[in-house]
Amino acid sequence: MALLAEHGTDAMLMAGGTDLLPNIKHRVATPEHVVSIRDLPELQGFEVSEHGATLGAGTRLSRLEHDPQIRRVYPALAESASLISVPQVRAVGTLGGNICLDTRCNYYNQSYEWRQAIGFCMKRDSPICRVAPGGDRCWAVASADTVPVLIALRADVEVVSGHQERVLPLEAIYQDDGLEPTTLTFGEIVQGIKIPPPHGYVTVYQKFRLRQSFDFPLVGIAVSIRSDISGIVAEARIVMTAVASYPERAEPAERLLVGAPLTEESILAAGNAVFRQAKPMDNTAGTIFHRKRMARILVERALRRIAQLPETMQRVS
Amino acid sequence: MSTDITEEPTGQAGDRPPGRRSFSVVGKRSRKYDWHAKLTGQAKYADDLSLPRMIYGRLLRSPHPHARLLRIDTRKAGALPGVFAILTGQDLPTKYGILPSSQDENALAIERVRYMGEPVAAVAAIDEWTAEEACRAIEVLYEPLPPVMSIDEALADETPKIHDWTRDRNIQKEVLLEFGDLEAGFAEADYIFEDEYFFEGNTHVPMENHAVVADWAANGHVTVWSSTQTPHYLHRELAKVLELPPSRIRVIVPPVGGGFGGKSEAFSHEIVAPVLSRLSGHPVKICLSREEVFYCHRGRHPVKMWIRTGVKGDGTITAMDFSSTLDGGAYGSYGIATTYYTGALNTLPYEVPRYRFRGRRVFTNKPPCGPKRGHGTVQPRFAIEAHLDRVAENLGLDPAAMRGHILVKPNTWTINHLRVTSCGLGDAIEAVIERSDWTRKHGRMRHGQGIGLACSVYLSGAGLPIYWNPMPHSGAQIKIDRGGGVTVYCGTSDIGQDSDSMLACVVAEELGVDLDAIHLVTGDTSLAPVDLGSYSSRVTFMAGNAARQAAAQLRARLMDVAAETLEVPTDRLAAAGGIIFDRQDTARQLPFDEAARLAEARFGTLGAVGSYTPPRLAGPYKGSGVGPSPAYSFTCAAAEVEVDTETGELRVRKIWVAHDLGRALNPTVCEGQIEGGVYMGWAEATIEEQVFRKGLHKQPSLLEYKIPAAQDTPDIDTVMIESDDPEGPFGAKEVGQGPLAPVIPAVTNAVYDAIGIRLTSTPITPDKILHVLEARRKRASAAV
């Protein structure tokens, strides 16, 4: 904290470095100083049981992936962690790093020379967004895999700053702005995550990418459903990643599901609502056409898994 | 229509004993020659080299795809502390290019830049960081010009000219070849089919980025260590551009981390490094970044193709008319050869009695395209095999059986004067049919699942050198020391395909020693005789024959002294495992090292040279230089796929491949080459594409240029067909490139079998599949 205070905005925090170091090489991050928080004891908390979880921000992604308690109590979280990049990255990358992952864009995550050739972009060194040059905002994409799952699990985040500590819903630190994807202020550090008990909720994460390793999501959907004893959906959370600058709740689809049992019809209706809502831009791999359709398919598949219906419905004869 | 060969094969393989013989080294599985160094990290790649006082170079590259280069001011950069030397285009005015007919590149651009990433200046500095800072301090004034980014734009009426000399728009080269009476052929046909295809460009992605170390010594001798497939051609280009006698230049090839065609010609960094060394008085190292490797490119051309085929009811081809337009990128590179290659091998592996080929290559403002594994034959093979799948379906024929029925026969000539010797493709097709359970699966799997099959052909080395000369294509020198050690000197460049072990295997077999007795000096233009390079799958056939020829001479001397010592006639002697022995009385033995000492006493120092020149095979027409090869490899592949009709995702579950490689010298390495080729073909079929946006490479990184990983890779079932080529070393033909080509159409045909729609462009992405499925659904509902 003192180091951060001393060097101000010339300094950046680094835990695993799997997000920051490529950005430094591309010169989209140009800190004079890097403050390592990898070994801070305050970030190493790790308590998991049926009564909930408190996970330090320094928790390695590989631990989330493999820890038997996480796998038992929050299997969707373990799965989402296991789908991040490659084992080497998961071995050093942290939960806090995934929560604070910089937004991504294929006009932005490029070398200095490449960005110079295109005249730079709004997220770094230019007033113009290359994705939508006429607009006044940055469209870089929120690309974390664990975050939609944590929001679906109704997790809270612990944020510390000096001696101040605040706890707020994880969802609340994000905003739809590629430039400033979180509301965290300078000097605030994500200390950890608190996840409520999973009782009654079934949570599923679905990720689409072109390769089965390395790749960030081109669409990711986390769905969490609590049904009452008669099978009526009492609560639904659907969170999309990689289709906006923040983890976006699919509230229209959630509303459609609540108050009725999960059926083929309600699942298709939710899929349609997600399809209408998801507005990917042309700044990742894949195409808008396909990613928009994948958003629908992934939410339908997640819901089918939860409802224990057959995984796919053959649309094409 | 094929002609029987009446003359004896004219290759120099020489003393083949009749019939199948047993081998002591050939055909045995063994480790790669350099396995230990590579597995333990001790292998010194170009980037691992460090010389005393070495400094670092870097290239400044154009940010514009197309611009006039008005002014370069290097004063600020030159004044930075730690900067030793700076070069711009004017310092290296001599143009060069791998083909004598395409001398169109400067090491650093002069007056004009033609692709984003083209080098315009070079800096040598105390470290890489300083060199990068210095590049940024160089002030370049550009006048941007409208870029030409596609075949259509290059052929538009009002297109800006990329090279002033092109006569018609941006067309670099047009070729027309016609064999036989095409009209008569189509008149004879029962059916005529016509299709169009597009093959998207892609690049090599070798594990090792290009790197060079150059040392211009005070005595004027220049040594260049470079990760190159073609040290001999680099040697020539350096002599030309540096304006030095070649005798003062030495090119050394350290272990190379893959090439696939992407390191087969001289690159800017290889040319500027020695000059920076001369100016600074220090050795200079330049390692390219991964992004720069994408700008070097020389990879697979995007190609538009059109094909028209006349067939009889049983599939027999009566005529084929084929045309291709290649998107060449900004410079010539190998492109004229590539253009010919999109036509040259289309008369194989099926009998094509009348054939016309029209090809042209256009310039665009993109990194130059060149040779990638299967050089220019992969794109037309995709088109032809997808086309024939449709032909077979329309004729009501099984596509595998139809192919088997129309195959070329061994020992024949094609209509365009290609000589076929051994051909094991019939066996390959049968193997794939059987192992893939083709007959039970094709056309019978449930919707969304399918199987497809295709065949292909490739060269065992180009029959002609890249620059005209009457000298051998490969030379080898062998010496035997008094301890029985055998050292082989050969200019081959081992780029991971294991040409080193191939040399060791051939020589060990010929001399009857164990592999351990062989020492190799390769990839060095001063220490070893010329080999033209690791391209066109030529090394096993050509360097292998050269080494065998040298070894055979030494074997004769050793047998002479052994016959005398053992008192046995030479024709009764055999050699294996370091022992020369009497075949009739195997207890009569002479150890190899003792024979070597006796032979040295008798004949003097034990050394011999061998060389290989391919037989003259080119036909009597212009353009006949591309296509002839002393032998062709043949491949059949089948792919089983599953298409998720909801998401459009395509999963290739298994690929069966059978490759006629003549003989597997080292089966383990040959299987590795086949599997590598299959992997690369499958990747090109399903995911890889080199695409551009706003004049820039869209994804010059390993994260975003999607080269698939282990989890994505399908099971591969590999069969090696040994057709025992009459001229190959111990019957061997190529294995490094051929197995790639049939995989792409096999996957395409399998997708058709799965969903009933023919995709006509690569790669087959989920996006494309969903598009065609949605279009069909809309048509179906409109029809209701």
C-alpha cells in the first residue's frame, strides 16, 4: 500500500502477471513500477464448505480448478477456472487477476507497432475506437471466465484500501465501459471473494472458443437456477461474458424463467431473449453472426443441463 | 492415356540387388540423431548462440500496406547512446529474390513499401531494447497509397499498380498449358461437371522464430548462422546483395525449430545482419518476434479455382480444364513456381488424357506468399478431390471405388510428361477403406456424422534446381577414420524432419555399421558439399542417394581387403553391425574397424564423394520445369467428422492415412512426418486462416492466429505403404509433405456426408457451417 501510495499511478499491481505482462510487452500497460502482491498473506484466504466460501484474491486458478471442496460445492466455479488458457497460466494466474482482468479487443491487444499502424485506439493513445469509429465509447470485451460464474453464485467481493474495507456484490464493481471496466478507485485492491452457500442452486458454465485450450471465451454463459419443491423456478441468474465490456446479466431471460418450471418452451424463450440481448462486436475471434447464435445455444444448453433434459435439440432435420 | 516406359530408369541409384533384401538399419525404429541435445535443451538454436562482443539488430517495418517512402531521417536514432549502426534501403540497392525470374525485393524498402511489416531500416545496438528505441527514433515520411487487399481488387479495372512493371493490372504472371484435344475430350464425355472453389491463405507457424547471427571478421570473411532451410541459396543471395565473392561467405545452419517452407529463401534480417556487423565491427544477432514471422510469411497462397471435368459413366476422366488465380502478396518469392504447381500435378494420381491449365498470380499489399508444405499443390488438390466427390455422387459411384478405378498405373507417363515409377496408391486406398470401415460408414451415418476420403500426390524433390545449372543437386563426402568412425559431410539443413538421421541410416546400411559409428557434418556451406536445401521433399531422395553413392565406393574398398583377409570372394561378403562376414560361413568375420585400417594401408586415406543429379525428365514445352520429379509419393486419407448442427462446430474424430513412401528408412520418424502433415492439413481445413483487416494482418500472434493444440487434434491412424521405388535410396520416396494434401478435401467431403452440403472454401469454420445450414432451412421453409 505504501509503495502504491509512493509511486501513484506510475505503479501497477501484479499477482500472477499473466494479464499484465503481455500488456506491458505490447506497451498498452506502461507502469514505471510493478508492485508484487503475489505473496501478501491477506490475499491467501481459502475456506470452503457447504456453508459458503471465502477465497483470497491470491488463490491460484489451478487451485480453484483442482481443489476437492470447490469441485464438490461449487463445481461450476472449478469448471470455469479449468477452462482458462493453459495449465501453465492457471498455475500462476490468480482469482483476483481474473476478477480484475483488463478488457480485451483485437485492436488493443496488439504490439505497439501494430497499434501505431492503425493509428492506435481509444483504449490507449487515441480518441477513436477502431471497432466503432463514430462512437464515443470503447467496446473492449470483458473476457473473464470465473466472473460470470461468481456473479451467478451471488458472490460478494471484499475491496480494501489502506485501512478501509468494503464488501459489495461482485456484480457492482463492473460497468459497461471498455476503458474503465470496474468502479474500483486507485489504491483499492480486491482482497477476496465471499460466496454464499450453494443450497438449492444449480449453477452451470458454458464457454465457446475455437480451440479447447489457450483461448479466451468468444461467448461464455453462467446460469444459476433455484427451483422450489414443485419444480417452479424461484430464482434465475444468467450472466454473459465476452459479449460486452462487463459481465452482463441477461435479465429479460431471467424474468421469463422465474415462476414456471424449466421446459423446452421456457428454455427456448430464454434462449431467444439472450439472442436478442447479446450484442457482440467485431473485436474478438469468430464472427458476430456466430457468437450471437452461440449465446443462445449456450444458455439453452446450460438450462437443459440444469433441467436434466437431453443436451441438444436437433433444429435441423 | 498413358505411355509405358520403355527405357531403363535413368537415376543414379546404381547397384540395387534384385528383389527384396534384408536390412540391418533401414526399416528399424531408432531415435533421432540429435534427440539428446533437443530433449535436454542443449541444442543451440540460432537464438542460443552468443559470440564475444555481440550486439543486437532490429528492423523498422512499414506501418502502411502501401505507401511511397519519401524520406528517412536516422540522425536522432544514430545519436542515441548504444546505437552502433543504422541501414536504410539505399545502403543495399541490389535486388534479389529466390527465383531468377523474380528479382524484386530489396532488403530494406526503397521509394515504396508494399505491405504492412515490410522492413525499411535496420539498427544495431548494444541490446535489443536500445535497438527498438532507436527504430522508434527513425523518422520516416510516407505518402500513403490506396492498398490492394484481395484478388478482386488486384484485378479491378482501376486498381492501383503495386509494381509499375506489370502490364495488365496487378497480374504478375499468366500461364497457359494445354495437352491433347480438350474439345474432343469433352465431346467424348458422358457427363461434364464444373465447380468453383476458394482456398484461404494460411502460414507455417514454425516453433522457432527466424533468427540470425552474423560475424564480418576483420579479414573480410563473413560467417552467417541462420535458421534456414536453404543454406546454399542464402549463400548465393548474400554474395549477390553484399557484392562479395561467395568464397568469403560461410553459412552455417544451427538446429532449426521447424520451417515448413517458411525459411526457404533469404530474408531481410539475414542480409542486413552481416552488413551491420561490418559497420559496427561487432557480431550481430537478430531474432524476429513472432509478429515479424507473420510478416515474413511466404505461406500458403489464397487461391480461387475453377474446374471443369468430362467423365464417362464409370468415372473415367476424358478431359480436365483447370484454372487458378493466386493472391501472391507484395513480391514474387517462389510465386511463379507456386502458380505452375497449382496446375502441374493435377494430371495425377488419376489418368487425365487431355488437360488444360490456366494460372495467374496477382500482387496484393500483403506479406508475400510462397511455399508451404505441399507447395501450390494443396489448393488444387482440395478443389479436385471435392469436385470428384461430387462427380462420384452424381454418377452413383462409391467415391473410394471410383478413385481406385481411375488411378494412374506404375511406370507410365502423364499427358504433361510426368514420369511415374512406383505407385502404391491402390494399396493405400484399400488400407484406408479397410481400416476406416469406409464401406459400412460412407453415406450411412446418422445426420451430423460423416466420413470422407481423398487422395493426393507429391514430389520426391523437384527435378530441376531453382537456378539453372548442370551440377548435382546434392553432394556428400564420407571419410572413415582408423577407429572405424564414419563421418558424413553433406550440406543438408535439418529443420526437424530428421535429414541427419536419414544420412546416418543410409550410410550405416551401406557400410554395415551401427548408427553409433556415424558422425555428421551438415548444414555448413564451407565444410560440406552442396545440398540445394530442405524444400520440395527432396532431401531423402537426393542427399540420400548422394551419400549412398559415396558409401558404396568405400564399401567396395573395404570388401576388397576383407575378401583378401578372409579368403572369400567379395560377392559372398556381407556387412552388418560393424562386422564384415562370409554369408556362407558367418563365423568368418572381419571387424569393420580392422577392415578400415587394412583398407587405409592399401588405398590411402579412406574418403569418397557422391552426388545426385535427377534424370532429365522435363517435357518439351515452356513451363515443363515445374512438376517433374524422380519419384512421386501418393497418399490416401479418410476423415470421420461430427458436425454439431446447432452450433456449427466441426469435430474431426479420426483421420486414417496411408502414404506410399517407397520405403520407411526409420518408421518412427516417418510416422512422425505423416502425423505432422495430417495435423497441419486438418488445421488448414478447419481453423487456420491468415486474414487482413484495414490493410493489416488481423491476428499476428499465437493467441489469435488459431493453430490448434493437442486437445483439439483428432486420432490419426497411420499406414506406410512400401512400394520400393527403383531409384530412391533403398527404395525410399518422400514423406514430409504429401500426407497433408488429402486431409483437407477428406474433411470437406466428410462434412458433406454429415450434413449434405458442400462447402467450397477453407477453412470450414462453425460460422460457415451455420450460415449454410440456416440458408438451407430458410429455403426449406420458403418452399413449404
